[in-house]
Amino acid sequence: MVTVKNIAQALEAWAPLALQASYDNSGLLVGEPEQEATGVLVALDVTEEVILEAIEKGCNVVLTHHPIIFKGLKRLIGHTEVERCVMLALHHNVALYAAHTNLDSIDGGVSHALAERLGLTGLRILEPRTESLLELTVYTPKEKAAEVAEGLFAAGAGKIGAYDECHFSSPGTGTFRPLEGAQPHTGSVGTRSSVEEVRQSFMVPVEARNAVQAALERCHPYEVVAHSWVPVENARNDVGYGVVGKLHTPMVWEDFVGHVKQTLGLVALRHSPVCRSTVQKVALCGGAGVDLLPHAVAQKADVYLTADITYHRYFEAKNALVMMDVGHWESEQFTIALLADYIRRKFPNFAVLTTTSVTNPMITI
């Protein structure tokens, strides 16, 4: 039996909730975790039509990129689209799950899906995430240091980009005096002890903190483990927003525009003044990513492709590159297949459908 919780856990192992932006509201928003899942319907947005489609097709989980709930709900009386969707889902026992900025952040996420459809190769994160690494320092008896390190590695400690099992240690002498009621691993109550210890340091991705903490408490021999967690500002090249890559061969400007329109199914798009006769290096961000423009410029991209660019932001291109707005839904449409394919791989004998409803609220003619 596959439960809603099973699906949530699989998604969060891939796109951890710890990677979502501070303003976001990803995760299970409506529904009972232990409920059996009869099927998943994947869409970009939650609408009443999407929920009714899920009910009709026998799916009691709706998986979307955009969260239906962003702000606190003070009442459920059907006055707003959000209220009506939540009420409809509750009435029919349909769970609502959103993978939003956490899915934007991972390698292979939303922007990668768009870049791959456009034929870009050599993809790299455009804006690597900072404040998503922690340093764990722990003091361990010398004879147990290797065992503790292995336990923490298995839980996700020591992973930095394309490297794992990263670790630093230095020897020293630790002292402690057990007090009444203590049950020390070594030494005796009321007597100061000196022990050969190792100061061990590990870099830990923020999303692995809970698992690493549990492993530390499980494999460390001391009754009270002396350790510290310190945030690290270093950027991570394995998580972040947007991507930059190259077309296999350069395209003249007109051909590139045609390629984008055909690939994304566009009838029109907006861009800043053309300052490139050919295009090869492309930076992009699915959704509203105009704030990543300085990173695209720094990467010397020919084009920066994103959505929701307002009038005055176009001036910021300043002939360094061409800014291109392809539309929010249009830039994220391939996220539907990305999510559906992932769930199908994790639950191969389970019903995973994609919506036939077009939830794009903007029509371009």
C-alpha cells in the first residue's frame, strides 16, 4: 500500500523542504499523511478544475509545483479560489502537495528541465545557494573516531558538491568530571578524567542536519555528546536557482527566437533590445527570475531567459545581453513531466497521471 506519507517522503528525499525559500510553503498542505493513495494527478497549479479532474480519474493526491496556500487561512467559507480549493479537497479527501522553491533549487530541478528541452548542455547552477551548509564539530574518544565518522558519513555528513566523506580531525586531550546521576562511558562519578580524544569536523548540507544529528546520538559512545553546529556562508554548486549552459552550435538570433517559440509553444514573447547577432550561451530561470540577471551577466550569457519581467527591469540589460520573457506558466510547463516521471520511477506500479487542464491564467494572442 502506498500512502500519502510515502509519496511525500520520496519527494522530500529528492527535493528537501530545507531548501525552500524562507517565504515559501512547500510540502503537504492538505490531507492525512497515513491515508492510502489511490493515484497522483500532477499539475503546475491547484485549481478547482484540477481537483475535480483528480476525483474523476480516481486520484486522491494532487501534486503541483505552485502551493495553493501561501498565507494563513483565517476562514474556509468559499469566498476565494484558495478557500474553495481547500474546501473541495477536504470534502473529497484529496491531498494537496506542492514542490516549489525546493524543486527550483536542486540539480535537475525546474530550470534544468527547461534547459534540457531547449537543448542546452554543460549545465551549471546560475546562482549557487549560500547559507545551506553547516559545520558540525564533535569531540570523540580516539578509539571510536573512525566508527563515529562512518556513521555520520552514512547519514549525509561530509558531502560537498561532487565530493563526499569530507572530514577533518585533530588529536587532543579531553577532560570531564561526571556528577551524581551520570552514567559515564569511561571514568567514575566525582573524579575528573582525561581522555585521548579527536576533534572531528564535518561539512553538512542543511537538509541532512536532522539525520546526521540522529546518527551522532546513535553512534557516539558518550552519554552527553559535546558538539556544535555552526552555519557556513559558503556557496554550494550543487543547489541554487537557475542554470547556464550552451547550445551545441551557435544560432543566429532569428533562429534562436523561433527555436524558443516552437519548443515552448509560444505565439509571442518579449525581449530587450537585440545586442547579439548569434546566440550560444544561455542563462535561464523557470518562473519569476529577473533578480538573477546580474549572475547571467557575470556568466557572459548571450541571452537571459525567464518570466515576469516588468517594464523598468528591461533597462537593466544595458546591452550586456538580451533579456527574454517567455511567460511564467510557459517557462515551468515541463515541471509537470519532471514530477510525474520521478513519482513513476519511485512507485512503478502506481497510477501517476498528468492533468489535461491548462492552468495558465494568462492568454497571449
